[in-house]
Amino acid sequence: MWRRSGRELADEVRTRLESLWRLDAELGKYLAEIETRGVSELYGYGSTAAWFAHMARMSRGEAKKYLDRAHGLNPGRNIDGTELPATAPATRAAALDGEIGPHHSDRILHFLKKVPAFVSDEDRSSAEKILVELARHATPQEVVKAADEILARMDQDGKEPKDPDPPERKPELRLRQRKDGWYDIDGQLDPITGTRLSTILDPLATPRPAGEDRWPDLRSPSQRYGEAFGEAIAMLANVPDVPGGNRAQLLVTVTLEDLKSKLGTACLDMVSTITATEARMLACDCHVIPAVLSTKSEPLDLGRAKRLVTPALRKALVIRDGGCAFPGCHRKPRHCDAHHITLWTHGGHTILRNLVLLCGAHHRLLHKANWTVRIAEDGLPEFIPPDYVDPLRTPRRNNLHVPTIV
């Protein structure tokens, strides 16, 4: 290495940069294909970002950046199986050739999202090609500047002015459940209510500080506030004096065969349909009443709402685990459920050595993916990743909390 001239060293760096850029684009092809097939069907994860974050040992926010780029650069498929063209085909070709890096691709994709709908496909394609050609020899900042100039020419009138006399505004809130079980929420609040809500959510939505054992918090503000809103509702539901206080008691109806096999469906509160796997996850919560039926729909077991984890046992869990025990999770105990390591459907007992604290996201992951958990000889929980995350399946622990052996 020391014998090489400055030109030779620079050429080697350039060659390896092009290889890195090319590999990044090729990685996106695989991520896009996994997303198209469905990561839940392939690996049991709820989202491709969660799966890739474990595969690459990175944060969920970093994984999402890779996925957003993969979606924009690669073609997808419609519901009927026909191919959906890539958002930025010229950018994709240059990236696969190693001529531009991901930092250039991200800027061009961001520009294409801002192109007005009335712009023709031909003008949109021409603008993309101009930016790709510029990106071959310019910095990302120069690409952004050129993109802003192109946008200004495309939409010279700019945004329409606001109505000088807006109508009287009143507080509104619309809550609608979608077919997939998620809720759409939107509306507007008066200044006083909005300020109160902001005062509650702001501390909960503060970015997690980076530390020696933690990645920087790369969640977007909307993601942080979405999770903070859920935390606020969960804390409110635990206040006895509030109408509807204490956790809602949910009646889950499922056959014993489906519950043990994780196949089939269950009925939630006699209204919504959930999978048997989700029913098993809910059964870990002491406020869920499981109604297990025989094949003839005859009730076999109607559980009692407080028959699982007692307050004293939960306190012992909090002392031992200090929060969500999953490796790398920062969640505090108030955001966690008590998970049975050996499920009660398989004869598991409600004792400390058969319980572990898990936040909602990692509770779902443990029920759906191939991660396993056990209590080690020292009395602390440790998690074993699937072989596609770690071929050696080396046990992992959460180093963010300071657990205590109880």
C-alpha cells in the first residue's frame, strides 16, 4: 500500500466507492422483492423495516431509509400481478452502474415526490434525467439546488393564497377503523385543547438520546408523536377514576385447536376478527378474558380477568427486567406486557421464571417470528435470534436496563 502513488490510491478509492454504490442499489432490488412478496409470509415479521433492522443490526429508522430508496428505484407489482414501473428509472440505472450514490438517489426521489400532479410524464422524466446527469459529477447540495430551480419553473404560480375570511372553526375529531384493523384519525383542536395535548405528548415524543449501547433515534417527528399518542392513551386507560379506566377487558373467542396450532381465526369482543396468533399474544395480558371453545363451539374455559399476572408478580418482573427485555429496546415497564415463555395453552405456569417483560412491538415479534426467549442460569432473560439473523444463534440480552435477579 505504501508504495502506491497518490493517483493510484485515489483510483482505488473511486473503484471501491462505485462498488459500494452498485451494491447498495442491488441490495434495494432484494428488499423491494421481499416487500412485494410479503415479509410476514416469508419471515413472520410485521414489517420489512423491522426484519431488515434485525438482519443488518441497525435502527428501524435507518432500515426504513433503505426501504424507501428501494421502493423508489425498483419496480413493484399491482394487485393483479402486473408490473408497476419504478418511480425513478433513470436514477435506478445510474445507481446500478455505480455512477451515483444513495445520497444522490435520495435527493432525486425527494424531488420527484414534490413534482406537481399536472406536470406531464415526459417533463417529469426529462427533469429526472437532468438531475441524474448532474449527480454524476456534482454534490448532493448542488442536485437539491437544481431540483428547486426546476420545481420553480414547473409551478410558477406557486401555492394558492389562503382564504382571507376563513369560516368559523370548531373542534373536530374523526376516528375510523380500516379493514386491516388500523385506525385513521384526523381533525382539528381549539388552541387550549391543542396546547394541553402538546404539553402531554412533547415529553413522550422526545428523541431517544444516543448512548454507548444505543443507536441514534432516527424516527420521524410524526412517528415519534404517533407512538407518544399511543402511550398517553395507554396511561389514561390505567387510571381508575377516568370513565373507561383500567385496561379494557377483551373477550377473545377461539377454538382450543386453533389456539394451540396458531392457525385459524378468533373473534375479539364478538365484533372484530383476529388471527389465532394474535389471540395467543393477547392471552398474555391479564385483562383479556380468553373463551376457549371445543370443535362444537361449546365453552371449555372462560378465564378470569386477573387470573394471570398479579400486581406483586408484576413488581418482581419490573425489578428484574427494568423494562422491555428484548435486546436493544429502551421501553420502560409501564409500556410493557408480561409474556409467558411457555404459553398457558401449553401448560405454562404464572411464575417469575416463566415470565418476561416485553413492549408491544417485541411482544408481537416473539409471537410471530422465529425469535425465542429463555431464562438463563443466572435468572435473567436472554433471546435467541433466528438463523437468518445470526447463523450461530448466539443468545442476546438487553444492555440498556440494569436487571436485578429476584
